[in-house]
Amino acid sequence: MNTLELMSHLRSLDIKLSVNGERLECDAPSGALTQTLKLEIAERKLEILKFLKNLSTSSTQQPILPVSRKENLPLSFAQQRLWNLDQLEPGSSVYNLPVAFRLTGLLNLAALEKSLNAIVERHEILRTIFKAVEGQPFQVISPEIPSILSVVDLRDLSQSQLEIHAKQLITKEALQPFDLAQGPLWRVKLLRLAEEEHVLLLVMHHIISDGWSFKVFFRELTAFYEAFCADKPSSLSNLPIQYADFAHWQQQWLSGEVLASELEYWQQQLGGNLEALQLPIDKARASLKTYQGARQFLVVNQKLTEALKLLSRQQGVSLFMTLTAAFKTLLHRYTGQEDIILCSPVACRDRLETEELIGYFNNIVLLRTDLSGDPSFPELLTRVRKVASGAYDHQDVPFQKVVELPNLVSTPLSRAMLVLQNTSTEPPELQGITVSSFDVGNGTANFDLSVSFEEQGGELRGVLDYKTDLFNTSTIEQIVRNFQALLETIVVNPEQKLSELPIFRESSTGQSFDESGYLNGSHSDSKESGEAFVAPRNQLEIQLSEIWEKVLGKKPIGIRDNFFELGGHSLLALRLVGEINKSLGKNLPMSTLFQLGTIEEISRILSQKESLVLSPSLAIIQSGGNKPPLFFLHVLGEGLQHCRPLVSHLDPEQPIYGLSLGLMDEISKKQIKDAAGYYIKELQKIQPEGPYFLAGIQCGGRVAYKIAEQLHAKGQKVALMAMLGTMTDHNSLKKLSFFGKVSAHWNHFSRRGYPYLLEKVNMAINRVKNNLMQLYCKFYQKLGLPLPQICQDYLYRDKQSKGNSQWVFMPTKTYQGRVTLFRWLDDIEFYESDLGWSQMSPGGLEIHDVPGKTLSMLQEPHVQVLAEKFQSCLDQAQAQS
């Protein structure tokens, strides 16, 4: 249990602790203070002293009182941060908090549903949504109790399918995003596996909950379920305040002189020149921030755990401080850096009124430690203790306020986190039911590298979450091995200096360590991109570059430098967009920065005559000019990357927009069912009336065809309906005889020579790899095990390449207008010459040949031929419209 829970437990036993100087005094009834409690209090003495001192300070603050519900209810600082992030990246599931339990026994479903309803009625935050008034968000509490529990009956499935399907449903629910403005912002799903076996899944958005809240929730679920099963009232006392009251109090208290005084500590602690943590990443950082994640487990055995606890007591520090010092030593070895910042969460429940509330109270503190001078491990522990103590004393300052300090705005701070869960999320104790944990993750990682420990059965069990876009699994496995080796060496000889600790000789990814055991930095975050600097060319670009430099704290910044590659992050993006809108009097949507990200591209958007609010699927690719807009369409989760080389060769005065849906989130999956209808609504926000100019890339061509048909049926004119490398479906291959195939291959070899043979050999090797990967994935599926990230990625790509009824977008009605088809040449002998479109084009089919294959025709150098022919067709269509 953590300090607050320990104090609550001691109060329930009528054990009173008090502070006398630096001494801890205890007053307890006879027999109440057991040997176990004495040892627990001794181990936590420093934390208890700090807690009691903070409690004494908080008692001088204004009490938290209920406020009127007739006024606009503000968000807490933590909620404000998550609301801002949601505006930047709507539809993200990275802040979903899922937890699941297996229930074995005869479940009283009616009592369970009543219990959930009682918890909803008891906690307003579970009936809260977030609405914006003139851009300012407020909490809106519904008096209605929503129906939360959803039951899915899986009893008809075979035993082999049951666990697999259950895990798939749980993963799907964990990834399903929430709409903060609509709600509800939590859901409960009960999977019925058998008459006396269920899985209970609870998913909450972080904006209404935190780790402590789950413990409150399950404690109350236990009490209500027991009461309803016995048809008795519950023993829970009424809550004196609600989360909205706390949020109002926090906004009133933590402002003005109080906030300035608290911030002063952080300004001193985080002052000077801070360098971002240069992690040993395997892959270059993408310009668009992603959260695809995986996890690796580690176990510190009971003997080593006890040794770490003993070392902590001997050095007068907590176990968390020892783990922090060890983890920072590990990072020091991997990065060579001596000034290291770690993030760590704190509960921020130091007021008695907040103990029993569900809500988002926790905060993130920054632990900055100086590792210079080759200190011994005890010396490092002393430094860590001083930093951690100061951070806990000033933990009330919201993370967002700290990262907005001038010297921090351009420093990425969410690269590494360490957590020690003093208590795990205890399962509910349901009468007559055996409750056990059911592992669930949402496949995301908010931090680049995050380690979370909790003690179970005398062992420290850890989970290392990491971003798969940055790290290979082998690198993470090596980090885990080195961390465990480091812990073992520290407890054997804690007096060693950092340089005397184990030397890591070799990296599994080919990265090398020098003679002192420090990782060479050639593959780390510090690698330079080598992009050429391009200076601003007009007044708007000059203004934007000045704003970029002010927000990022870097000079000079070129117009093609990507905001996120320069160190920008979500919170910094909020400030950048705010500065642009304030300085230029514009209304730039925050999501646009994530879509485009350079001064050059943002300048194009702001140069428009009218300001537009774009959806995440609608992007401005090229603005300016008075011509009718051209719309590019693409679908299969790859965005609009394939049209950008083509656009660079088209008329710069041609306005161009892109429409593209992803398929990795639930919102897109719903929209994809009627992609054409969804796209028509989006493009008519830009151009309400025809004539329309449409161009679909690959499968996007079939969507463009459906859009053209629907617009034509509504009496709208479509002046250009172009398809770039689009087949009618996946059956457009020619049915060639054996000799026909041999002849086609020979013709290719005659034209291209040995590179063609090499290409075919590589294709054969890839087919073998795919077959092996299929067997690998089926092995996990057959055993009902969670799929590794490599399997998830493979199955997604495999599904894309094969297509399905939702993704093929095969037109069901015929477009009566003219169709313009741009087809590839390199292996066209294997396909029908019209790619299946002649019968679908009663208004005429115009075919243009482009060198290359399905993808290479869209890339340099072949795209230059495509651009010339496409521009000619577009000019002709515009002249005739």
C-alpha cells in the first residue's frame, strides 16, 4: 500500500502518528501495532514524515466546498491538459485505461448491474462530458444514469475459439476511442464464456479517472454487490464533495502568488540548458507522432527484491529512489549523458476529501539528477533522494505549467518514465465469485520508454512499455537483461562508482559500447538528419519562422523543417497554434499541424482567402490560385503520401485537397463503411457545387468512381474522374496459359535483364517469409496467446493486401460519365489491358500509359511522365467545364 493508504489503514486501527521535529511519534491502542506494521512504518518513515508535514500545510489551505452546478464548471489542470491533447489528436485511444478480471462462479447479474448504477449515481465524474464554450472547455454533468453494462454471450463458441475471441473483443474495446463531448467516458463489458465463467472489462478515459480511482471503484463495487445480493443497504458513507468541486477549488487555490511561489522551485530545479534524453532508438523518429506500442515483462526475484529493500533502508531512501538511481545509471550507460530527467507519476491525494473520489488527480513530476563526477552508488542515491524530496514537496504544480517554462518548451520530456506501484489494482471481492486478473493492454505507449514496477508475492514485477516505431524487440530485451544485471551488481557491492559497474559489451542490434561500457551514439536520438536549410521566401513565412523559433527556442528554422523533428511535442504544438492564431488573426485547426508540420505547408493554408476548419481526414495539399479545386482520394490507412511527388510537378496555382481515411482506429472503421458518402460531405464543405475534379489513387480510384456516380445522380457535374493505377477489383489479372506466362516473363527479361530476375527471386523469398510468418501467427492464435506486435503488423498488412468486402469498394452502380485511367506499363501483360474498366465506363474510357509499376509510377522519375499527362488532362477538363 502507498503512504496515504497506510495512513488510512492506521487511522482505522486508531493508531495516531505525529511529527516532533524530525522524529515520528506513535500513539496506539494495546496490541494494535503489530510487528509487520512496525516494520512497514520504519521502512516508510521518510515518506510518512513528509506526508504529515504536507498534511499540516494543506490544513491551512481553504477547505474544498461544494459549488453551484448552475454555473460553468471548470476543468482541473490535469483535465485541461488531456482535453487540449484530444483537440490535437481526436480519436486517439492512448489515454484509455483498461482493466479486466476473470470471474469464476455463479454471478448475480442483476446485482452487478445495480452496483454499477449505484456507483454512477454516487460519482458525478462518471456522468460528466466536456463541452467547449467559445473555445473554453467546461464540465457538464448529466443527471441521468446511463446504461453502462454490455453483455456479450460467447457460449456458442468452441473452447479453442473462446479464449481467442475473448482476447480480440477485449483488445477492440480497449482501443475504442471516446468522444469527450458526447460520452459516456467509460464502459463496462461482460463476456459470458460459460454459465459460471465471465470476463469483466472496464475501460475509462484518463480524463475522468486514474490508477487510484480504479481501487475506489472496485472497493465500492464489492460493497454494493454484497449489499444488493443480501438485499440490504450498503455501508458506504455519503461523499462530502465531488470531483467538480475539487477542480473549482484547485483553479482558485493554485493561481496568483501561490502558483508563482510553487513554480519558483521548478524554475530553479530545471534551469539552465537541458538536453533531451538521447535514447538508443533503432528507427528514425517519424515527423508524425505515433503511439503504437508493445511491452516486455521482467521479474526481480524475491532474494534480489529483499536485497534492494535492505540497501534502501541502510541508505535511508525508499525503494523507489533506489530503482530510480539504478534506472538512471542504466540510461547514463546507454546515452553517455550526465544530466538525466525522468518522469514519474504522483497520486496528489494528500487531502482527506479526495481519498474516496473517482477522478483524474494524479500528476507527473520531473526528476532531474546530476550524474557527473563518477559518483559511487550511495552518493547517487543521496542526489536522487534530494531531488525526489523536492519534487514531492512541490508536486501540486501541474505538469503542463512546468513544461511551459521558457527553457523547457522545445525539450521533449516524455521520453522515459519510471513507476513503482505501491499497491496493485486489487480485484473486487464478489460474494461467491473467484476473481483473478486478466491481462489486457491497449497496444499503445505514451512514453518512448516506460518501466512500471509493483510488488507481488515478495517479488518486484515490472512491465517495460515502449514505442514500436522507435525500438526493435531485441533492443528492449537487451535493456531488460542489462537492467537486471545492474541491480544484481549494485546490491553485491553498492560502494562501487558508476564507472566500476558492469560493462555492457555488445548490443543485439549492432550498436557498440566503448571501452568504458558506454553506448556509442551513432544510432541514438542525436543522429542528424542532414536536410538542407531553406530560408523564408515571403513575409508570411518570415512571420511563421519567427513564431517557430520563439516557441521551439531554436535558430534558424527553415521552411521545410518539420516541427516534430525539431523537438516539438503535443503540448508545444498547442502553444505554437495559439501563437499563430494570436499573432496572425487566423483560426488554424490544431490537427492541421499534425497533418503537415512545416512552415511551407502551413503558409499555404494560411494564404487562403477563407479560413477553413478541416477534419482529420481532409488535408490541404496545395492552396492558392483561382482554379476549381482538385481532390485526391486514398483510403487504406496510408494517408496521402503517394500523391505528394505528383503534386510537386503540377501547376503551383492549382488548389489541391486530399481525402484519406485510416483503418487502425474505430472511427475510421465506421466511416469506411460508406467512404463515398463520407467523402462527399467533406469535399462539399470546400466546394458545395460542381463541376468537380476527382482523382483516386489505387483503391481510392474506386471510391472516386462511386463519388462521381453519386454526384452525377444528384445532378452535379463531374468534369474529371481520374484513376491512378486502379483496378476494378483484385480479379483484374489475366487468365494466362502456362506458355502465355512464360512468354510474358521472357518479354520482361528481354527488356530489363537480370534486375528482373533478381526482383522475382526477392518476391519468392518474401513469399517464403510470409508463409513462415503465417505459421508463426497461427501458432499464437491456436494457443490463445496474445499476438506479438510483429504478428499484429503482419496480419494488418496481409489484410490490406488481400482486401475484403469493406475495403475493396467495388462499385455497385455505373457512372455514366467519362473515366480517365492512368495505368502502369512494367507488368501490364499480366493484367487485363483496361484493368477491368471498359464495361464500367459507358461514357468512354481514356487510357494513358505511365512507365513503372503500381507504386513506382507515382515516384521519381516515372512520376514526371505521369504529372505531364495528368496536367494535360486536367487543363483540358477545366477548359471544357
